[in-house]
Amino acid sequence: MFQRFRRKRLNSQLRALVREHHVRVDDFIYPLFIRSGEGVKIEIASMPGVYQMSIDVMVRECETLKVLGLHSVILFGIPDVKDSIGSDALSEHGMIARAIRALKQAHPDMFVVSDLCFCEYTDHGHCGIIDHVHQTVNNDATLEISARQALVHAKAGVDMIAPSGMMDGIIETLRLGLDGAGYESLPIMAYSTKFASGYYGPFRDVAESTPSFGDRSSYQMDPANRREAIAESLEDEAQGADILMVKPALAYLDIIRDIRERSSLPIAAYNVSGEYAMLKHAGAAGLIDYERVMMETMLSFKRAGADIIISYHAKEVANLL
Ligand code: PBG
Ligand code: ZN
């Protein structure tokens, strides 16, 4: 029988020529967690290889990243003092503003993204201002302070903001606020499709942002909903997002593909803390070939349709490439 195309005919060179997808160092954004102090580098037990760092350590870390070819980071601030409205996030002297300024000053060639949310900054650990009557986040009050937060990041010199709180109308609010203040060319990467997920567990250890009551299901999405997931991203596109995101990534590859087919915007996949921790701990227990499974996982994001991968594995991937 005539065979149209047989894998057996491929030698390694031809295999390389016909490979459909590639993982490149340029695909990655590396998350960094910033806290106060000097010379501070604290490893997180649930995420081996991930650290909370003081600004000076973070700036030196970026030196290493650049040597590896990594030029994009996303910053998360962990303030000393948390309160009900996350005041530290609204101050030009707050953790994140100082980190952005120091990083851009030391490494102007680094592309600095800031996570824009309140859960790391509030004493209750929710992603916005709490409406105490309803014991949930007050969407519109949170929009107001989010616009202020965006300007703090913009003035500090950030290259892109990434709102992660899933408030309704957030993209339009931020776009109008930034444009009105002269930051028309500052891009927004929307956490446009963000599920209420158990995979964020280890992140909440790192960012010290576990909600003190309730959960995030009033503002994050039901993992069962595909149509809603698509609609949320398209809504953010309509409001002016420059990049869409699906988070988590691994359990939601179908959603990445769905959005890829419906939008021409770039898509970021957030390979979250729980996904990282699973591979790390399975690798450490000798259950899997860690590097092989890691690269296979990264490739799956590209194959699903992601352009950008936000991952705690980025350094290890860069080392391998
Ligand atoms: C803040 C935020 C979270 C993550 C990124 N930004 C946590 C959350 O929504 O609870 C999760 C990242 C990860 O798990 O790696 N809103
Ligand atoms: Zn949040």
C-alpha cells in the first residue's frame, strides 16, 4: 500500500525541518516576588527554586536572567504593611513602585511587567475593596483604586501592566485612566480568562495572599465554563486589551485554543504555581524525567496557541535552550 507520509522516513534533520512548534527563550516572562529589606532571598517551601527577594537581590537576579537571554519579568510586590484597601499599592513609595524604579534604572533593557491587583496588599487577602454587607469584593470601588494603582506603576516606569483581579470593566477603566494621563502607549496584558483554581495554592504562600475569609469565586471564573471563558477574553479585547491571557494553563489548553481561534491578539499562558510545584516535587521524588516533562509542557502551550508563556520554569528552560 502506498504511504503518503511516514514518520520512518524522517531523519533528525528532516524532523527539525518539519517541526511545527518551537519553544524559544523569547517566549517567556519570568515572575519575581519582591519584599523589603536588603540582601533578602527566601525560598518558598512549596515552590523549590522560587524566592522572595529584596530589591537589591532582584536587581542582581536580572543580571543572571539577561545572561540566560531572558529579558522579560513580571513583578509581584509583598508589602510590609497590609490594610483593608491595600494602600501600599497606591503609593509611589510602596513596594512595587520602588521595585519598578530600581529595576528600570539598573536594567533599562529589561521589559518589566507589573501584576496589578490588591490581594497581596490587603489584610483580608481579596483582590479589591470589600463590601462588608455582602462579604465580597465591591467591583466599582475596586475599579477606582485600580486606576490609581496603574498610574503609580506607569510613573515608576513600567513597560506593561497586567491587571489580575478580574473586576468587570477593568480594562476600559485602566485604558481611559492611562490615556488621560498621557500613557497612551503603555500596553495592557489582561488576565482576561482567569479561573477560580486550586492551582494557585503555592502562589498564595509566596505572595502571602490567601483570603482570610471566603474564596475568589465571586470574581474568578468557574472551571466548568467554556463559553464564558471565551466571552470574558473577547470582552477584554473589546475594552482595549493588547494581550489576552489564560490562567491556569495546563488544565485549560482547550481554552487557549478556543481563544486563539477567535481573536487575533497575542495570547499569554500563565503556567501557574501549582503546575510548577507538581513537576518540581514529582521530579524530586524521581517519578518523572523533570526536564523532559517540563519542555513537553511548555511545548503544549505553544501548540495550543499561546505566544507568551509566564512561567517559574523560565530560567531552567533558558538554561536548556
Ligand atoms: C493575584 C494573582 C494570583 C496569581 C497571579 N496573580 C493569585 C490568585 O488569583 O489567587 C496566581 C499565580 C500562580 O499561581 O502562579 N490576583
Ligand atoms: Zn488578586
